[in-house]
Amino acid sequence: MNKMDEISKNFDKAEFLKKEVDKLKIKIENWDLENITQKNLVSSSLRVIKDNKFGSNYTFGNSERTFNKLIAGARESAYYGEKAKFDFSRQKLNKKSLFNKDKFGKNDGKKLFGFIKDLLYYIEQKEKDITFNLRLNKSSSKISLKTTNQAELFEKNTNYQLRFGAPVPGGGSQISRTLEQDAMFEDICIDEINDFLQDYRNSYETSSPKTGNMPVLFSPNSLYFLFVSLNEGVSGKKVYQNISPLVDKRGEKIFSEKLFIVDKPHMKKSSSRRYFDDEGIKTDRTKIIDEGVLKNYIYDLEYSEKMKVEPTGNGLKKALFQENISVPVTPSFINPVIETGNKTKKQLLSEIDEGIYVTNVIGFHSSNYEQGHFSVQAQGFHVKNGILQGRLQDVMMAGNIYNDFNNVIGIGDKLYPSMFGYAPYLLLEKISVTGR
Amino acid sequence: MKDYFKKQLDTRKIKYGDIRYEKNNETLINYEGRELKDIKETYREGGHLRLYNNGSKVVGSFSEAKDLPKTMEKLINYSKLAGEFQKHEVKIKKAPTIKDKVLTEINNDPRDYSLADKKELLKKYNDLAIKQKHVINTKFRYRQFYSNRLFINSEGSVIEYDLLCSNIVGAIIAKKDGVVQVKRIAFGGYPEFSNLIDRKDDILREIDILQKMLDAEPIKAGTYPIVINPQLASVFIHEAFGHLSEADIIKNNPAFRKKLQIGKEMGKEIITVIDDPTIKNVPGSYIYDDEGQEGRKTELIKKGMLAGRLHSRETAYSFSEPLSGNMRAVDTNFPPIIRMSNIFINKGESSKEEIFNSIEDGYYLLNGKGGQTTGDQFTFGAEYGYKIKNGERKEMVRDINISGELFETLKRISMVADDLTFNEVGGCGKGDPMQLNMFSGKGAPHIKIDQANLGGQ
């Protein structure tokens, strides 16, 4: 008997999600190989309705024993569970054909090492005294979802992610760059390396501004705190619970008219790309912010049902620091993107008389970020007349995204992966900074 | 299964290998507001293989025991490839061969209670919180984790051991005049389930503080002398110093290896920091780590001087320092990494009153709400605090973050109280991707920091 037949036999309705992941990670620390990590893992989740009550369970592994325990656990969960509040997907999708047939699909270890050797050689010629670290990931995933409502969805994805960096002189925080693609990198990304080295060379000295309001240039990497806060704001769940500061704000201007933010789940190079969410709802491009105006909230099945709207394909098994099969589904951006502007990083820096260029923020989750507050340590550089003066030390930055992102001066012309989503460089007119 | 794993290690020509196989049972119950969002008992199993071979380290996870030969084959091939690339051979410190079986023995086992009992207990607490004035939402979660582990290495060690805990954590969210504040609660069953029962009064006490937080003013950013309570001081020592005492964090960072040499002056004589997995009934207690080593007490800072650090066999070799038994894995998805067991600032000689009396104009800050470090830079939040004027506790403040540089901040600790207290619930995030370990304890007494950088609104 196949698994869906076995599931159908046990429950009135059910949804079976299976994820198979094959990962390879090569980690270089201080120019030498630290380790190689290989993962082949299967995980499954089962959500069920029995006697009109909802239950769920998950497991790792693919054996008969784990499958039987998955079913038994889901039955018990439904027995103690509450009344089912939504139905499962009825959609169909097969994205097998999108599986990347890149040239490094086979025998990849040798090719990946060859690429790393070239990259290390280039940097060594330019800056041999830094403590250089690198991590190259290859990840292939197969995701399938079936329901007793005849939904059947399947997708395969492959991604390569390169992150390189070095601790600042003295060994503290790290200056880094992240790049990702759906095929192996063709070259060693010389522009990005040179930009990284330029930042690194400016980090030998420390320099901090006086306390006050000042312009802040955010690197793409640092803007993840904006995405996380905004995710909470537009979450259909938080809107339904009346916790979001964006309740009843759809159609209103909440950010600068220069800001356009779109959830782009199909962005080819993004490692987060998905064609259906963890509930079997097809994903689609969703405008979140258009000329600063809030356009849409995001929903999973449960909260779309509660709010009597269509699901947006944003039901993910994701929490703040976790994304895996064990996490309950919640409305979440898949790949939020701040649309590019028309200025280079250099042009944006040149517009700062005195301010800071922030490469990373530390401790944003200690603030009340659900309400848009941030009170973080700013890592980056002090800028005067467009020139980097040295790296920041003991500098904090505080505010609220719904106030501070109303004053955007300029937006970079190129997109980079942030820790969550994609963003260009972004220059804000003023933020409260605690410095000297 | 032991024989099967042993055979896999013995029949391959590998320099060193170990296998950890886990059978994990987890119970999760979640309430959000008045809704039961999740209730389940899960089971999962899988294994992790580590090889030190051809001078390199290669590691891999597998879903089922039958997948081990395939994973072994892949890793051996990667180690051959890596060997050509590796500049310096990766070596591990010699360690004793151990054959043992140690299973948890407790009086009040959470596994003896039904899912219905646990649901009822959590519902009672949730219902109590949700009906209080200004409370707009609650999140209450019961989590119970039991992991049965088998460790086998190519040197002959065979250890069967387990981990067990239950805990209740909650967040109570209140709103008044547009101000939203969150109060966290945490009850820990490490390992006794009885610790989670009869906690209504604790919840009401926390809600009383929450009501006051709604009327408090945001703290004014700036630099002040501060007193921090044991809960927050333990987060500070864990986040800011503890992670730097994990040798894998600094192993390949020459600047930090130089900065953190044993014997370096880290602070005043009053500071002693210890990591100790042998303390009973706190979150990070264990006999063996996930590298087959006995967990040991390690003095990290002794009377202000750096005295030791936390190690794997690999870093102990690299630093030529003693083994400490701190390699821990959250589950089979991940290799073990060096993690604190129970880290704490040892008790000092001052009373809390003496510390307060030493401050003319400063703050008393309480309870951590998350923290983050990169290198020697740290930021962490405090749930709430009070102004201190001439030694007296005054009005409440909220929205507090503290940031700074570790080495300077440690030197600014000028008083340590005699009231060492451990947090009930453990937790630590580390790794890439982030791995949350619930078996990590922390403790501290009240401490005074002469000058701290506070961020507010």
C-alpha cells in the first residue's frame, strides 16, 4: 500500500509534506580547510482532520517504523486537538523540469575545490595578511506535497551559496559578502571581492560619530531586520490577532514613496525560491509596498480562512531562527525584495556629509521588533564627506522602521542577498545614533 | 545495531571515525491566545558520522542506519579530495576509551504523565494569563524532549546515554494606549516534571510586572553605571564571554588566540567564571558529551585571570590544553560543536544592598530577552529596569538594550553579589545554520558594571 493510501485509511482528510535535502558544505577558515559537511536527510510532516478535529505530526527518516509512528502521533494529536478550522489544498503543480542541470551536478567536489583554489589565490595576491574565511554550499532539495483533496505538487531546486569574509583587525566582528545562484559560479566574483577588500582596508582604524540624528547607509546584508519586522507587520496572523501595527493600514503610506517591496518567490538565483508553500498553495509575486503604500498582507490557509480572503501561498514552516519541518506553518515572506534604485554605492556614500554606513546590525531580536522597534548595535563605518573614516565601535542605533524608513534619500542599483530576502544599498536621511 | 556500527568503522581504513545514533521523542503543546495551536508527540531517528581521515575532517548526517555505508563511502571520498587541499593536518587529542551506559534516573518523570495531563496544565496557565487586564495575546508552550543516544568510535568507545527535559515557556503580550509590552515566563523541568506544577503565583507576579511595564517610560539612551540581576547577568556572561571561551570560535582567528591566552587579565579579582556539567538539576547537566568524553568542570576565569576554555578533542590538540567534554549536538541533523554546559559567574562577597548603595545615578536592569555576539561585540536586551538614584530604586523603565565590547565591559565589573542563581530554563543558539540547544544552563549573582552603553528609543 502506498503512503497516501495508508494515510487516507486513517484520517478523514490529510496533507503529507515530504522534503528530501542533499547538502554539501565546504568551510575554509584562515585560508585552510576546516571541514566538509555532507547531509542526506528526509523529513516529513503530516497534518490531519479526524472527526472534525485537527492534528499534526512530523518525523525525520524514511523508514516504515518512522512512518508508522508519524501516523500514530498524528492520530493522537487529532484526538486531543481542537476543531479543524481550514481545509487542505486542492492544487496541482509539477516543477520537475526546473531542476537545474548545471555542469557541476556530478563530480562536484573536485570542481568546487577548483573554484575555491582560484578564489583564495586571487585574494592572497591582493591581501595575504587577512584572516580569510569562506563557506561554499551546494544544496539540492526535492519537495512534494499531497492531500486527500487530490492536491499533488512537486518541485526540485538546486542552489549554490558563497559567503566569504574576514574578522576586522583585532579579531572582532566580521566583514563579509554573500552571493548565491541556481548554478555554480562561473567566475570568482572579482567586483564583490574588491568591494569587500576596500571595506576591509577601511576597518584598520576606529572612528565613531557624536550622538545624534544622522544619515545612515544600510548594506543589503544589514537590512534583514527590516524584512523581519515588516514580515510581522503584514502577517495575516498578526493582523487577525490585532497585534500588528499595520492593522487597517492597507492602502496607506507607511514608508517613503521611493520604497517598493515585493515578495518574489520565483527569483531564479534565490536559495529561498519556492513554487508552492508548505501547505501546497502555489506561490506568486506579491506586492507588499508600492511607492511606500502598503498593498497586501500575507496569508497561510488558516488565517486566510479566518479572514475570509484567498491564501497568498505564504504558509511556511518557519520561525525567527528556524526553518524546518518541526515548526508549525505561519505566514511568512518567501523571498522579499526591495526594488533597486539608480545609484551606485559610491554615489550613495558621497551624499553623506556625516553619518554611518552600516554593514550589520546586532541584537535586533532583543527589541520589540513585532512593533517595528529596533535598538541595535551598528557595525560598519563612520562616514565624513563621503569618505569612510574607520570602523564603528560602541555605536548603537534606535528607532522604528515605520518612522525611519519614511525618509529614504537614495537606493542602490544592484541587488544582493540579505540574510533574509534581497536588497540594494539603502540611504536613509536620519536615524538616532548613540556614538561618542 | 552496536555491532553493525562497529563493523562499519572497523572494516574501513580510516584514521578515526565516530557514529552517533539517536532516537528522539518530543512532546509539543502550544497555546496562542485561547487557541490550542499544536499538540503532538513525535518520534524521529537518525545518525551522524564524523571522520578524521587523510588529514581532514569530514562529517555527515543520515536518516536511517541502512544509509550509513553510503554516507561512509561519500565521506571517505571527500576526505581523499580534501586531503589534497588541506594545508595542515587536522588532529585530535588522545582520549580514554569508554564503555558505559548511563540513563537518566529521576523521581518525577514527565513521561509518566499523559498528554491530557500536560495539556490541562498548560491550559490552566494560559487561561490565567489571557484573562488579565490589558493582556491581548499569550503564547504558552510545553516542550518535552527525550533523546536516547548511542556513541561508538573507532577507538573502541561504546556509550549509551540520554537527555531528558521538560519545560514551559510563555510570552504574555499586553497593550495599553498604543504601547505593547511582552513579559516572558519560563519554568524548567531539568529533569523533574514537578518543577512545572503549581506555578500560578509566579505567573501572576510576572503579569503584575507587565502591567507596570505598560506605564513605564522608554529608557534614555546613554552611558550609565548599572546593576544587573542574576538572570540578565547570566545572559551577559553566556553571550559576551561564554561563546569566546568555546575554542572552535577562536581556533582559526589568530588575533583572538593572541588576545585570549591563558593567564591574561580579564577583569578584577572578584570575577570567577566556571562551566560545569556536573551540577545537578540545572539545564546543562550531563555525564558524557557527544564526542564520547566525560563532561568536566572548567574554570574559565579565576580571580580575574583567564584560566581555561571549552574544548573538543580537535581544539584541545590545537591549543595543547586539557579535554573538557563540551561537544554537544542538538540532534542528528548536526555535528557536535563546542557548547557551554552550565556557565556561571561564581558568587562574590557583596550584598545586593551594598551594590545599590554604591550608585548615585544609574539603572537596575532585569531579565534577558535575547542577545547576540559577533567576536568581542555583544548586544542583549533587558525586559525592564528601574532608575537608581542615590542607592534607591526609583521609576520603572522599558525598551532597554545593552551593547559593548567584551574585554572593556568585563573590566568594568566592579562588584559581585553573594546571591548566585541559575536560570530555570536553558537555551543557546550557535552555528550555521543556527542550532538551538535547550540543554545549556547559565547562572550569576547580581553584578555592577561601572559604565554600560544603553540603547533605548
